[in-house]
Amino acid sequence: MKAVRIHRFGGPEVMQYEDVPTPTPGPGQVLVKLAAAGVNYIDVYQRTGLYPNPLPYTLGLEGAGTVVAVGPEVTLFKEGDRVAYTGIPGSYAEYVVAPEARLVRLPDELDFKVGAGAMLQGMTAHYLAYSTYPLKPGDTCLIHAAAGGVGLLLVQMAKQCGARVIGTVSTEEKAALAREAGADEVILYTQQDFEAEVKRLTNGKGVNVVYDSVGKTTFEKSLNCLAPLGYMVLYGQSSGPVPPFDPAILNAKGSLFLTRPSLFHYIADRASLEKRAGDVLGWIASGKLKLRMEHTFPLAEAAEAHRQLEGRRTTGKVLLLP
Ligand code: NDP
């Protein structure tokens, strides 16, 4: 089968579209013929070695397709089932072997692109808005990179929870998308001082929670945007990692809370996985949640997909089609 692998860490040029043996499912595993794979920022961290894995490594942590073979002791799925998943390495490929316990059934009314596009970023937005800091009416939140993959979904879910949403984006085009998703206020953080803008928009009070996936370039000012007892939810680092940090700063800035969460802890057990995936896929099926999928590339052009994602040239979901 074809797969996109890396043999060393580096820029998009280290991604190789090559022939590899088709894997065979072992006990509790199924073989999925992939119809689409999701591209996520974590794939960039894995490619550069910020999050290192043993090499060679097949990139990709999200996909959807059809079960074409089952290993021994498989009880939940059978050949022909349509499935979606996240958290299993090797999605930039034609086939993946997956532990059945990490798969969810893809509802008939949703196509494979939605399955591959909704799982990682959708469940991330879900745990951020509903679990890490459960938003409620009367809250104000700040969402950085509001027109990104997670961003557009998180804006919609924050509105579902009844919160006031302030989003940041780099361009006017992205600002329009964030507003369309429901953002009440949008700041062009490449042109305006977002800290000053947030203070102005909240009459100096600050926000209850900042969802910060940008990291290095936004972290410090994000802390200054929080009201006392506010929550700093640092869930990514698209601009680079945040340098070492003195916890006493949290005291000085108003007894703040800081967390650095990861999706994989919020879907660790089957019940959480089914609940979050069920909500996200169900909301998309009913039209309550919109998934933007404007950026689709053939699997062989995965490196170009990475260039565009890192170059801030994408909005919403980026997909690969084998
Ligand atoms: P996005 O589609 O949001 O792409 C990243 C966006 O970050 C860009 O479009 C850009 O938006 C913004 N950005 C700001 N500064 C930079 C920079 N210097 N270089 C590149 N991008 C920059 O990606 P994803 O939705 O896949 O992921 C968003 C973030 O969420 C990532 O940091 C990712 O690691 C994190 N994440 C964390 C998870 C977790 O559980 N902890 C799970 C899923 C994602 P703009 O141009 O508007 O500034």
C-alpha cells in the first residue's frame, strides 16, 4: 500500500510517499481501508520531532473508512462497517490497523470526509468547552486562532454553551469565518494588541477563560486577559513552545488556574470516547455544528498540506484523500 512516512525529523520535505507492506490485524484489531485522513497540527509536531516517535514513522492520527478484515477476538465490528477514529498512528496511508476499542461507528448520513474531519478537532473543542472549563451563560471566553480547525468548532460550541466569544485571527478573511461561526467579537491579533482589545471589550474586567493553542507568541498576554480566578487553557503551540514558567505569576495575576490538556486523556475510556464522538457526529448530522472542509489534498501531496497549515494559509479542516 501507499503511505506517507518520515525517516528523519524536519520540514515538509522529509515526508515520503512510498510503498509499505499492508498491515495485518492482530487480536482485538481490525484493518480499515481509509477513505480520508485528517491533517492536524500535532502531525507537524511529530514531523519536526517536537513530539518524537521511533522512525520510520507513518504520520496521521485521524481517519475514516471501511473495515475490510478483522483479527481474532474482535466483537464490536465486522467487515463492511463504516468507522472513524483518532489517536491511532498511521492515517496518512491507504490502510490502517486499529484496535477496535478506539473506533466509533460512522452514522450512515455522514460521509467519510466528515468522519475523518470531525474526530480530533471536534472532540478537542468538545472537551475544552464542556469539560476543561465548562462554559456557561454569562461567561466570556477568548479563543485564539478562531478560524482554524479546532477554532471554528470551539467558537460554535462556546456559543452553544451560551458564552460570549472573543476570537483572534490573522486576516480579514479569517475574521469573517470566525464571525460566521458565531464569534461576538474578532480581533486581528497580527495588527492589534489583543490584550488591550480584550480589556476594552470587557470594560477592564477580563475574560473567564482563554483557550490558547498558539503558545509562544500569545501566552503571556493571554494571562493578562484573564479576570481573577480565570482559567488559562494552553492546549497547543502553533507558534512554538511556551518557555519555562514561574507558578508564582498565577498568584500575582489573580489566583489564576493553568492547565495544559490533551484530548487523549479526555477520551481515554470507551464511554468518554463514545459520548464525545456521539455528540460531535450527531451535531454535524443534525446541522447544529458546521464542519468547514475547504482544504483537501491527494495523499501524495501531504507535504503541501503541511506547508499550507504551517503557513497559516488554511481555515477549518485539512484532509488527505488516498
Ligand atoms: P489550525 O487549523 O488552528 O492551524 C493553526 C493556526 O494557528 C493557524 O491557522 C494560525 O491561525 C495560528 N497561528 C498563530 N501563530 C502561528 C504560527 N506562528 N505558525 C502557524 N500557525 C500559527 O490547527 P489545528 O486546528 O489542527 O490545531 C490548532 C492548535 O490546537 C494546535 O496548536 C494544536 O496543537 C492544538 N491541538 C491541541 C489538542 C489538545 O488536545 N491539546 C488537540 C488538537 C489540537 P491565524 O492565521 O488566524 O493566526
